[in-house]
Amino acid sequence: MDGDGRGPSEVTLEEVARRAGVSPSTVSRILNGTARVRESKRKAVERAIAELDYHPNVMARGLAGGRSMSIGVVTQDISSPFYNETLKGIEDSISVAGYAPLFVSGHWNRAKEAERMALLVARRVDGIIVLTGILDDATLLTYAQRMPIVITGRSLRAPNLYSIQLGNEQAAYEATRHLIELGHSRIAHIGGPEDNVDAQERLAGFRRALAEANLPMEDRLLAVGDFHEASGLLALNQLLDTRLNFTALFVANDQMAYGARLALYRKGIRVPEDVSLIGFDDLPGSLYSTPPLTTVRQPVYDLGKAAGGAMLQLIQGRPVSEVVIPSLPLELIARESTQRRRGQSY
Amino acid sequence: MDGDGRGPSEVTLEEVARRAGVSPSTVSRILNGTARVRESKRKAVERAIAELDYHPNVMARGLAGGRSMSIGVVTQDISSPFYNETLKGIEDSISVAGYAPLFVSGHWNRAKEAERMALLVARRVDGIIVLTGILDDATLLTYAQRMPIVITGRSLRAPNLYSIQLGNEQAAYEATRHLIELGHSRIAHIGGPEDNVDAQERLAGFRRALAEANLPMEDRLLAVGDFHEASGLLALNQLLDTRLNFTALFVANDQMAYGARLALYRKGIRVPEDVSLIGFDDLPGSLYSTPPLTTVRQPVYDLGKAAGGAMLQLIQGRPVSEVVIPSLPLELIARESTQRRRGQSY
DNA sequence: CTGTTAGCGCATTCAA
DNA sequence: TTGAATGCGCTAACAG
């Protein structure tokens, strides 16, 4: 009743050995470059591999060698446009070394995130990359005792762990400066969740720029969202309700900026003529929003590459200090949603 | 020099057995529900598992049982916003059965796609879900001889294969009808790659609606893109160059519609006052574009769920005919980028 | 119902 | 250099 012929059973290393007239261990050595082998045998084995179309069984290899050749990647939301390029960067960097990524998402839920981490451990991944997780530092440190960990958006230090920081605060500062230099003095901000590190840093950068320019920081011009579009729309309406006439708006991420932009459109407020709008992330869609959104570019692909590269180093047992990550600069991308303030200068 | 203490070595099934005072096989049986076990022993084992915080080694299990408990998912572009929800749907549906997805992307390249499929085979995935792949039918059929295959956007029939179709043609027809009913008679179309099945079907639906309404089909009003934003922008400029004054535009996917919308904005052509714009997919961002984009909603999440569910059935050896997939209707979402045609009625 | 015995396919000793 | 032997952790017959 069940499965009929599951097709030709897989070719095994042993068959390759037999065909090449050598022992299984020799084949294994050639496969892994574990030892020098006579050229003639290597050739014979390589031919046998090609003829049989042999592919090593990753699970058997993992069982025997204690490594699964896969590395776990924890995101909050696998379907967030923000993480996509990063995932691609990770995939690109680790796949050249024969590793495959195992993506799981925590859905912004601490318990779920812990559960997904456990799943990765059960699968014996050789390391875990955590993209701005919400697990506490202590838990992460515990994990780092068992396997290499690479984490973004946090600055932890431990033997088996590497953290990659992005200059959120500085970039937010520059974004705000951009607005100030355009002559805006009443600037509103839509921030991310208050317990989110990225959001906190961006808010801090915003505050610093304002303070430095001696501009008042009005709490009522501060709204909070959850990094999704809908919350940006809501937040903007809230801001409008204050009837404090701001002429510029700095939003903590592009998705919320889209929501805010729609709210503005609905009210007939023009961008950038009436209010200048600046986001954060530079999602692929931001170049194509109307008008194209001024924003801060996060080097998301490079971030993924860097994380994958660091993981590979860690797996090889290199100490953290040797792990060299090229600096990942955030960059202000001035497009058409911001412009010089018009009208009376205050 | 290399790895220092990799932490406490993993607890094994054998340790659990010892602790619970039973044999390993009994533990295995309890874990897999393979046979009835005396209640007292079950309890003892469950306690031991909890106390030891035991997690089965997936690789060992896979090696022994011949199943890896993971299923491969092939997409063209893991970073495409279109696939995201689908991936989530797949993850949700298969994870409840203990399976984990292995995502790989073919990057719209036949050779690469074949290579990724090979990687999945090497990892001994228990089945492969192909989201609108570009591999030819014959190759897929060959794969289906070795393992269950679920594929979208194609209608193949084979014992170990299930294909899920979405009504692209019909939906495109309805989208075009929508435009016609609004009084538009000169409608342009930006299609996807000519060798892409989805693109072909959408074009066919477009043509059918036009023919049915006795509207002329002008080839110069047909442009082609690659499903990405930039190509939409280019295509629209091409269309404009014809100086054929169309009043409505049907684009084969939302991403290209974004590009077209920007091109329109650049030329000062208003949406929807001057031209009505309709896309296809209903990406998350389409609700927040300005104006919100009229489009065809693809049930992407449900598609993923259905694909995952079908895969589970196939793995259990159920014949295809028993695989019941709820129908997945495409749906026209009328928003604000389309409106009744103004001016002289032609 | 439950314990014992064999492998699953490969990496890795240990000898030769 | 290379082959033979052993075991990774677990499932699946096979006997009780």
C-alpha cells in the first residue's frame, strides 16, 4: 500500500571504493582531503564518483564526524523584506564551504524563539546566527558554550561568540542632521518597539542631533510603532492629532514610513512639499515608492555575508580577535521625499 | 589549538534508557509511537527525558530510518517578497509533523536550479517542493521517481508528484475585465518573461478579455519585463514612446507595477486620474503604495500551506487522488489606482 | 509488551 | 600511503 519503488537506491561511498578498486577509507580521505593519496588512485576514485554520480550522504557524514554541515539562522520573521537580503548573504557565504543554512523564525516571541533554538540544537547545527534576537544575553552565552554563535545588533564578548554591530545611533543622528540642515526645526519621530535595541539606538541618535542643534524635543512629537506598515499609518495619525505642525518626519524603518506616507496621502499632505519624510533600512521598494524615499541604507546583504564569514571562522576554531569583518557603514540615501523647508523660517 | 570544550556532550537515547531502567528500543518506541508500551515504563522514560533534557539526534535518526525529517523547498529567489508568505505557509504546515524546511534558490538559472536540487538530494530530504521552477518536466518526473515532489504552476501527473495550479489566466482575465468595465478601451500590458508559465497565462487572460470585448489588441501596447521593479519602469517608458494614448495599464506583477508607477510619477502622469494601474500578486507593500494599488491577490500563504500539506500526504504514501487541497481562489482587490475613464467616451 | 541484534553511510583510529 | 576495524545514535527486524 505504501511507497512503491523509491527509485534507484543511493550510491554509497563503499560502491565508489569497489568500483575504483580501493578501500572505503581512501575514498573518504580523498573526499575530505584528510591525507595525501597517490595520484593514480585519486584519479580512479574521481572517475568512479563521476560515473556513479555519487553524492555523500550528509547525515551519515554528520553522524560519523559530529558535524552536520548546516548552520542555523534565527530571524524574527522569515517573511520580512528586511531580512531577505541578509539571508541571501548568509547563504552565499557559507555555501561555498559546503554548509547549508537552516532558517527558522521566532516571530518576535521569546518563548518561540527559545523553542526554535532548541530545534536547531536537535538538528545538531554546527553554529547559530541570530539576527537581532530578543533572547537575553545570558541564554545566548549559554548557547555559546556548546557551539559558535554569531549575533547582530548586540555587543557581547565571549570565546565562542561574535557579535556584529551596525552604527544605528550614528546613522539616525545623520538622518536627523539631514533634516535639520534642510532647515527643518520641528521634526517628528516614529520609533520602533521600546524594548527593541535598534529602535532605542535610532531614537538616541535622533535625540542627539536635536540636542546638538538646540532644538526642543517635544514628547508629543514622538510616536511608537511595531516596525510594520500599519503601525506607521496609525502613528502618523496620532502625530497629526497633536496639531503640532511638524515639517519633517524621521521614521525608524521603511515599512513604517510607507504607512506614514499613506496616511499623509490620505490627508492630502504632500511629500516632500508639505512634509519631508525619511526612513531607515532602504528596502528594495523604497527606491520605487512615490516619491522615492530618502532613507538610511543598511548593508543588509553584506551583513549576511559578514555573519556567515564570521561563523565559518568560529567553526574553524579561530579566536574571535582574528575574525576580521570589514566595517559595515550605514549610508544616508537622499532621494526625493525630503526637501528644503519652505515658508517663513520659523 | 582547535575547539576547546564544546560544552557538555549531548545526552543520547541510551542514557535515557539507562536512567529509566528500560532498553533503548523501548525508548525509541515511545518516541515514535511505534508500539504500545506499559504505562509505567512510559512514565519513567518521559521523566528521564525531561530530567536529562534529551533531544533526539536528527541525523542519527535519519541515518537509521532512512528519513531526514526535512523537506527541500526550491524558489527562484529567496529574497523575493512574493515567496515569503509562501515559505512561511510551508514552514507552518510541515513543522507540526516534525519536518523542517530547507530553502534553496535557483536564481532563475536552470543550471543553478539543477545544482540546488542535487544539494537537496545529497541532504536526503524526504521530498521537494518546487515553487514555479524552470526545470523541464522530464527532469522533475525523474526526481519524482526517487522522492515525493510537489510543484506549483504546472500541471503534471505522476504517481509520486502533486502539482498545484493557480488560476492565473482567469484572474488576469478578470483584472482586464475590471479595467474594461471602468470604460477603458485602450489598455497596455507589461508582461513577465516570455518563457515563464505564469507570465504566459496572465497574458492569455489579458488577451481573452480584450477579444471578448471586441477591443483591438495592439502589439505595440505590449511590453515585457523580468518581474522586477526596474524592468517595469523601463517597460513603461517604452510604452509611452509609442505615443499611443492608453488610459489603463495591466502589469503582470506588483513589483513591475511599482516600477511603472514611478515612471508615471516622473512624467507627471497621475494615477488613477490619467491612467488606471492594476498589478498582480498583492504584495504586502501594495496596500501602502500611493495610491494603494488595485491588484490580484494570490493566496500565497495558503499556497504554502497547501504545498506543505500535500507533501505530508505524499510522504505518507497516500495516492495523489486522496490529496485534497482546498481550492485556492485568486481574488481581485480593487483599491485606488484604478478608476472610471474620464473624458470623451471614444 | 520488551530486550537483543544488526546495520544505516561515513570518518577515524590503529596497524601495516 | 593505505586497508581493516570500530563506532557515531538511532530504528527496525527478530526473538522472546
